[in-house]
Amino acid sequence: MEKHTADWSGRTTAGHSDQRSLDTGESLFRQGDPATALYRVVTGRIRLVRHLEDGASLVVWVARAGDTFAEAALFAEQYHCDAVAEAPSVVAPVPKARLRARLEADPVQCLDFARDLAAQVRDLRARLEIRNIRSAGERVLAWLRLQAKGDPPRVTLDRPWTHIASEIGLTSEATYRALGALERSGRIVRRPGTVELS
Amino acid sequence: MEKHTADWSGRTTAGHSDQRSLDTGESLFRQGDPATALYRVVTGRIRLVRHLEDGASLVVWVARAGDTFAEAALFAEQYHCDAVAEAPSVVAPVPKARLRARLEADPVQCLDFARDLAAQVRDLRARLEIRNIRSAGERVLAWLRLQAKGDPPRVTLDRPWTHIASEIGLTSEATYRALGALERSGRIVRRPGTVELS
DNA sequence: CGAAACGTTGACCGTTTTCAATTACAGTGG
DNA sequence: CCACTGTAATTGAAAACGGTCAACGTTTCG
């Protein structure tokens, strides 16, 4: 439970001077460009697209507010995908050279960085496992259970269901129907802004 | 492209003296146990299950041969989930204390560790994005494209389609049908053990 | 105040799941 | 060497579930 004055990404210390704004469709970097920084999304959505040898392309990830992306830039000479704004966005760059120097010099910060990545790995694996659940109702329920805190377990919604729906791989309609069914069967109780499990 | 005599997990150096075998159903550790090590799956499957406050449980991840799991143990006092063998399995423990000491002492190994995690993050994000593709055919094709190497792009299958099917979130039947359709439409050519994209 | 996003519900359609049956094949032990 | 067992691969038919389209009330925010 130790405290740090600054984390590796500068999330806590507000040195926002170098934030970059992007319009919809504007690209931040392209596959093959020299990797100079990794980024954190402040607002908006950044789509990462990989171009394949045969000319086809593939969406590899859509980074949303709070997500960091292109972490691998730290270990590569060039970017391995394009980064294009899906919506008006703001990103905070973390210069590669500076970060590397800091991580190499200070094992504490390096472990901090690793801890962050390990947490992401845990989170992503859980999301993947949720998608293995076929039933919309069970899927929503599983998500709720993962988020729930306290006894009785309760979830505080910090964003619209439409966002959550796409995160768990359902349409918003399917999600609303599932929520309705769960409530009708008494497995959850919905109040504005929160959901209580039972 | 530097070389290391040993990576953080001991994957390259073969110090197998302390590998542990598990029968189906046997558990490696339980939620709440003191976190003493993280592990790599040598053979078999290890299911990670989180127990929730209300008594329900949730599969958080199924680690397969080659996967490491419980990386977060490095940063926590206790395990946050159970680890149970789904099949006869062998795992290689990486003692927490020793690893921590090594990472703290040697920034190079710490960065190595971080690189490994970053690669996993990239891989998991891609898998997640693949699951956003609704059509079975397009999903299989996307997976093939991600795996493909060379020109013409070609994939070498190292495990049965049934395994791949569940990785990409389809039943084996749906996968076979998709493969059949892709082949009939001339988008792929299947030969024993490999698939060629076109 | 108006537009845009959110929340909700209905009906229909299409795809995938499910269940089932069959062939091929690899490894095992008699 | 050959039945025997289990897994992989394949195909069919029917059912179910979620997707899509559509319409509408509500809330939010500029």
C-alpha cells in the first residue's frame, strides 16, 4: 500500500502541456512509423488497425478513455499498427525514450509499470472469459458480479448501458431485454445509477 | 535483438526440478492462500475461479500449455482466485520472493518481464476484438489472418480445430462449416496441417 | 429549446447452437 | 496384427437466441 508521487504514465501528476487533440479520422501514427511514444486516451476513442501482408486490415483494439495503448512501442523500433481517432479525441503521449530511461534507472517504477500491465492482463482475461458465456442474461449477470462490491452486492453504473453492452459483446437491445428478464425473475433490482444483485 | 541466457520465468533454462503435477480436479492454490509463486502451464489446463462475496463463483481464465498465470501474485499478499486442474496437468512454479528480488535488482530482467506482459496484453486485446466479429466465417478468417505468416499467407495448425474453435468462441461445428464455406468460396485452401489464404 | 444520446419494447429474420449420426484416424492392449 | 476406444472431422435438421429494424418516450447537454 505504498504511495508514489508519480506513476510511470504521469497519470497522477498533471503535466498536460503535451496532450494532443485529434479529429475524427485523424491518425496519430501509422504502422511502420518510428515508435516514439505510447499513449493514454484522455477522451474519445482510438482505433488500432493492423495491416496484413496481403493488404487486408484488421481492427486490433479500440482504446477508450483511460486506456493506454501502444505499450509495445517501448520494446519496438516501429509501430505495428495504425492509430486512428474514431471520434474527436485527446491523448496524452508518454515519450518512449524518457520512459525507458526512467524504468531502467528505477526498478520501483519498472515494477510499477509491470504491475499495471499485470492488472490489465487479469482484466482482459476476465473479459474474454465472460464472452464465453453464450446466454445474454448469464453474460450480463456475470459482468455485474465481477463489478459488484459489498454485501448485498451492488454495482454503481458510471456509464450508459449502451457502452457496457458493447464491452460485453451484446447489442444494447439484447442487454436491456436481459436486464428486464433478470429483474422480472428477481435476480437483480435496478435503481437509477445502481444495480443490486440478489 | 539482444540475447539472454535466462528469461524471468526460467522458460529457456531448463530447471525442471520443481515442476508440480496435478490430477484432474486437484487444486494448486485457493483464493486467500498466501501468494508464494506464479506459474507457467507445461501441459494440461488450469482453471482460475474467483469466488464472489455472495457465494457464487466465476471462471476468470483457463490457462493452457505455455500460458503463465497468477502474475498478479507478484504484487499481492494473497491469491485472488482458486487454481484447479481441469485435466491432468504439469505446472512450473516461479517463486515470488526470488523473482521479486531478481526484478528489483536487475532492471533488464524487469523490463523483460514487462515486455512479456505487454505482449500478452496485445494478444488478449486482439482476441477480444476478434470476438466482436459476428459472422462465423469472418471470425475464422480474421483468426487465420492474424496467425498467417509469409507470402502467400499460410497458417500452420499446431492443434486441432476443436481447440481453436473454443478459443475464438465458436462451436466446432460452426467452425467446420465456416471453413467449408471459406474453402468453397475459394478464400482459403486447406491441406493437412496447414491453411493457405488467398 | 432543440438535438443527440439513452432507454425500452415489439416483430421478424437469420445464424449459430444443439442434438444426432457417420467417417476417419491414432494409440492401446490383447 | 487387429479389434477397440477415444478424439477429430464432417454433415444434417430443427430450435433457440440474439441481431436487426423500427418506433417511441425520456433524459441530457449545448
